[in-house]
Amino acid sequence: MRLYLASTSPARLQTLRAAGIEPTAAPPGVDEEAVVAAHEAGSGPLAARDMVQLLAQAKAEALVGATVGGAPVDGLILGGDSAFLTGGQIHGKPHRPDVARQRWLAQNGGHGELWSGHWLIDHRGGRPNAAVGRADVATVHFAALDEVEIDAYIATGEPLLVAGAFTIDSLGGPFIRRVEGDPSTVVGLSLSTLRDLVRELGVGWPSLWNRSPATE
């Protein structure tokens, strides 16, 4: 069974690989800001849970009927999105160093909620047959960093392209005190949730294994 990952996230790709799945990754080409703006224009502001689900669905649906690598998509399509909620504000990728620094000064030593949306489409036979989705949340507790650490971390560039301006699986890992919930949710893809969704579509989780576990 082939899993198509409608995402350009290296963290999601690595998470799947570590779980024994080598997905076929394809950029969905979704204008996230435009999708959110269009929805909010008609329905009002989105909660974090609803926003990540909206974008996860849009990304997965972008591959419906598509070809990847010259071949029609035939298997399961996974779309995902993440957002960080702290102080009543929803934060995506900061993109700029000054924004990342402002966010770290605000969340330093505190905590927030990392929401990850999942949308899975059964696209076996080259057509959409069914779809399921769910958003999950994990509470992240931060260590207290000094400003030298914050500036050094931002200078690496890593925080600029991730929701909440931090990672748990790379340079930002030592700055996380603890996580309440599925740790992989913080990476942007809850493996336990994905397994549930796969099974809802009548597919056995082991059928996705196509990669040998990494060995040292």
C-alpha cells in the first residue's frame, strides 16, 4: 500500500520513515493564507483545531486525481498542518527572525498547545473513495532560556519555518521540558492518530511498512 504525503515538511517525512514508511512526498501547492482567508470571510475566525483541519484537508485534496513522478496517485493520501496556540493567539511559521524572537520571549519558560490536523483520503484505484480526518493536540512546556540561547537558536534559521518557532526533534529539543500528549503530534504528525485513520479506511497498518528500520 502506497502512502502519498501531501507536504514539504522534512519533519513529517522523517517521522514516517522512522515508523517504517517511505511515503511518496509531493508538494500540494496550497496557498494556506488564501484558504484560511476565504473560509473566514464566509464563516468568521477559525479556532486552531479547525484551521489545521481545513488546511490538512486542502493539502490532501490537492493530490486527488493527480500524477506524481509520471504515475497516477494510487493509494492513501495524507495531508497535515500544524499551529501553535499560546496566550490566546494562533501562531504558524514566523518566517522572520524578529518575529521568532518575539514569540520566544513570550513563551519562554511557559507552555502552549501544538495542534496538528490530519486528513487521509482513500485514493486506491486512482480515484477518491472515502476520507477521514482528525485534529490532535499536545501541550508543550518550555525550559527557561537566556537571551543568548534564544538568539543563537534563531540564528540557526530552524525556528523560522516551523509552527511555534521551535522543534522537538532537532536543535530545539533541549529547550522542551515535557510534552503532554503524543510527542509526534508536536512534529506535526501524530502516528497514533494516523494509525487510527488508516484502520478506519479498512487498511492494515503493517501494510504501509516498506522501509527497514534504521540501525546503528
